[in-house]
Amino acid sequence: MPQPAKFRTGYVAIVGRPNVGKSTLLNRLVGQKVSITSRKPQTTRQRISGILTLDDAQLVFVDTPGFQTRHGSALNRSMNRVVAQSLAAVDVMLLVIEALRFSPEDRALLQLLPAARPVLLVINKTDKLADRRLLLPFIKQMAAQHAFAEIVPVSAAKGHSIAELARTISGYLPEQPALYGADEITESSERFLAAELIREKLFRLLGDELPYVSAVLIDRFVMDGALRRIQASIIVDKESQKGIVVGAKGGQLKAIATMARIDMEKLFGGKVHLEVWVKVKSGWTENEQLLQQLGYGS
């Protein structure tokens, strides 16, 4: 009588320098948005888990911030602590780089990865290659750089080779029962996800107009029957930045709130009543107490 296949479960860290597509990769692997994305570096600030359950494996992904080396604020120190803590408690690491690019930052990050864990190199953004024939020589070049357990080229944006990557990862996980239900996709709270979705709209709608120093604090999150009532504050550093977020006659803030509410309703599967304000908190990235409130403390 054939024996049932062994089930594998484990934690998988997604690491890489800022803006290589880590959050997009996580969302694609899980099949739903659990991590915010934007073209602006440093979008992800906290550890976020996404869960993918296959027939014979459960992969719990940890999407970490990119290591910050250029700024020394309390916020950036907190982000680097999150990365170090995440790497210490995983079974497999995915190092994500861009196709045909292996920068000094990539090399420095590779040297920081724990030697005791298998490292899979994920070459992302292959859809942007003008000549795909250059990919194979690049793979050979990367194989000479480090003893990677596997090298897998993908396009997170287009979904190319994502299923293959998931199957490859599962082979490196320990044999043990699933940690979560088959229908669970994240261990992040709805409160946290609501704040992240609002922050994503800030990045997407304001681009370079709004500096990096902005954050979102959920002031109130209550269930009223099937309706979620959420009150949130967008934290900025200067009064002039508040004007940028609010926009002419409040139009920009309304657009941010509307887009965030629509995404929340899709993710939460129910109606959301969302109210958003903008507050000025000068020097908030050095305010340890506020960072704790925002969830960035360690």
C-alpha cells in the first residue's frame, strides 16, 4: 500500500535590497495582497507573513524591510532589527535580486545571511529583459558567487515561474504538520493591514511629492455587525506635508481614503467605513514612544 507523502511546513524569509520586488513576490506567491507595494524604496517597514498552503506543504513567508545603510534614524535602526530577527528564525531564505544586476548592496546583504540556512537566489524582473539570452550567462555568473541551494528566475509582476519557485522552496522545509488552516493567508492583524493599505495609497498617489517621513496610525478599529468602522491618522513631519496629503479642497485625502477602503473591503470580505485625518508630528522617526505605537519598536 503506497505511503502518504510527507507534509512539510516552515518559515521562509524574503530578503533583498530595497525595491527589488520582495513585496510583489510575496503577494504573488500567496495569491492575494498581504504586503503593500510601490515603486518607492523602503515601502515595507515591518515583518509581514503570508501563508501558502499546497497539497503537501505549507510555506509561511516573511517579507522583511530592505537593510537600511544610508540613514541612522530610530526608524531605520528598528527596520534593521526586524530583518536580523526574521533571519534568525526561518528555515529557508530567498535572496531576491534584479535580473542582470548584482550590486555591491546585494553582495553585502548576501554576506549577512546566516550560513546555516539554505539560500535560494530568486532572480526577479525577468520580464524586463530585452534579450533573454543574457539570462543563462548571468545565472552561471551568480552560481560562481555563492553556493546557492537553488537559482530560480521569475517575474513577480507577471507571475512567471512562481509555482515552480513555491515547489522548489517546499523541498527545503522540515517535515511537520501545517501551522495554519488551509484558508489562512496571513498572520498579520486586520488592524495592521488596514494601516498598510492606507500607507500604500500615500506612496502610490503622491510619489515623490511626499517625503519618506510619513506613517499611518489606526486610532479605532471596531466591528459593528458585519461593518468595520476604522478611524486612522496619517502622520507627517511638517505642516507643508499635511497640505500635500490633504490636497485642494481635501481631494487628495479623499482619494487616498477611497482607494484604501476599496482594497480593505476586497481583503476583509466585508463593508468598511473609513475616516482618515492628517496629523503633524515633527521628528516622529526619532520618537521611540510613537514608533512603539506605530508598531516599529522592537
